[in-house]
Amino acid sequence: MPPVHRLRLRFTLLYGVMSVLSGMILLAVVFVLARDLLPTDAPMPTGAEAAQPGGDVIGTPAPFLDFKADMVLVSGIALAIMAPVSLTLGWMFAGRMLRPVQVMTVSLRQISGSNVHERLAVAGPRDEFKDLADTIDGVLARLESALDGHKRFVANAAHELRTPLTVEHALIEEPLIDPDATVDAFRANFERLLAANRQRGLLLESLLTLAGSEHGRQRVEEVDLAGIVRQAIRDRTSEVDRHQLRVEAAVRPAWLLGDPTLIARLVSNLCDNAIHYNVPGGVIDISTRLDTGRALLVIANTGSVVPPDDVQRLFEPFQRLHRVSDDAHHGLGLSIVRAIVTAHSAELNAYSHPEGGLVVEIAFPPPSKRTADRPAPPRG
């Protein structure tokens, strides 16, 4: 028996049992109320009759006893007749009530990956079934968005991986088809192969980080955002000097609850993005602080003018403002940032500066009061 029919049977039995019990209770109440009721024309019992043990029976007129017996018999027959009638009406009523569930079940069974865009779109007044249908439609909408994002991610990943594979194939094939290839030519190609292999390794590492951060935080600890930012700046001192950049830091203690590994990766990606897409002699502004209990991180950099319409696109996987195939960047840095922000239930705001560059602001949820009141750590 289908599940919906089993539920219908349960409702039917429930309705039937409730009807029979209600009838039995009603019959018992009528019998209790009528047991001391005497006909108006019945003679009253004498004192001697009333003194007899069980005088209520001895003194009760025989016609009234017959009347009570007939009443019980007729009520019992009516109750026996109403039992199957109640079950039949209960079956019809349960089917009527469960019909929206059957319609939704049939519609959902027809939805697959090829037509996940379809919706139940149940019409009518708002009730429990309408709320359920709207909730299912919301789940389908989120599922459609996730599937579309997954398809785009797979297509972009395949494209990004195809490029180094094509380069590696050409580097391997080149000395093989050249009969005059020398050892130096082989060595040069091997070095280029190693460089391409390193790029592919970085891509795979970024893909794994992105997938891991989208699954949520692995551990939650008290993290000082200021300490992570200071360490990220120290680790990139030589790269900042090589690009002739200037870092202006206003780092204040900002405690939050989060995964320290993911938070460190978020800060590293934002710093790398601010360095790579800057201009010689440019500036990187980094600040951390607490605002109404929330830990705030703001990173801004000079650079090329970013069209406002392209800002949100840069946080999608494999999206870059200027696509360069051999710059060892695959457009995953900011998408990883967004995934980590989502995993920490934080807020991300980004906008382009009119004179060039990008400004990224991230606000983390307030931590516990004990963490927020923790004194600032010593500066390293």
C-alpha cells in the first residue's frame, strides 16, 4: 500500500474510532441522566416500598424499565449503524484532506536534474499545505541555483585544467618531433614543465580549499583578526617591496569565533589580491577593529579601475578582471574569500574606488562577551 494510502487509512481509523467513542460517551451520558427519570404519570412508591433494599428498582414502574431497555437497544443499534458510516465518511474526508499531498508527490516525482526549474506553484488560500508547497518551491530554487553553480564551476575548472595540460603536451611533443633537439632544449622544456606542474598544483590546492570552505568550518576557536593580519603582512614584506608598494596598516584587536585556518586563508587571499592587482608605487590599506562587537576587516588597494558592475563577478570562481593565461592566478582567490565568509555567517561588502582599485569590507558576527573583553595581545 502506498505511504499516502497508509496515512489515509490511519486518518480513517482515527475518525471512525473518535466517532464511535463519541457515540458511546453520548449514550452513557443519556443513560445516566435517564436512570432516575420517572414518567410524569407513574405512581410514586410507598414508604414501605422505598424502604426495601434496592427500592429504586422495586419501586420503579415496569413500563419505565421497558422504556430504558428499549432506549439502550435502539441507541446501540444506531451506534452500530453509525460505525461503518463514520468509517466511510472518514475515508472520504481523509482522501479529500490528503489530495494536495498526492498532487505534490506526483509533481515532485517528475522533477529531475533536467527540469529542476519547475515549481509546484500551489494556488489557493494560505494554509499548512500551501506553506509546505512554498517551502518545497524555495528548496527547489536553491537546488537549481546550486546545480547551476556546480555546472559552471565544473566547466570553468575543466577549462582551467585543460590549459596546463595542453601546454605540457606541447612541451613534451616539441623535442620529440625535433630531430636536432639538444640536451639543453630538453632541459629547458623540463623546466617549463615543472613550472606548469606547479601552476596546476596551485590550482588543485585552491579547488580543494574552495570545496572545504564551502562545507563550513572545521573547528571554532577564539581568533584575533589583528594577529592574523600582522602575520600576513610580515610574510609578504619581500613581495610588497618587489612591487614597490606601500602598506598602511591600522590594526586594532578584533576577536571573533571562527576557524583560524580559514580566517588566515581569507586574509592571505585578500592580501595577495591587493598586491597582484596593484600598480607600481601603489598603496594597500589594511585595518581591523571592533564595531558594536563585530570584528571588521577592511582591505583597499590602488590599481586599475574596476567597473562597478564587475565587482560581484570577481567573487565567482575563475573570474578575473584581466585574464592572463600564464600569470599563475586562476581567479579563485576571491571566490574562496566569499565561501569562507559564508561559512562564518559574516557580511561581505565590496566596491570599486573611483580612482582605481578595490575595497573589501568583512564584518564577522559578535563573539562571546568573554572573548570581546579579552585584552589586546602584545605586538610582534
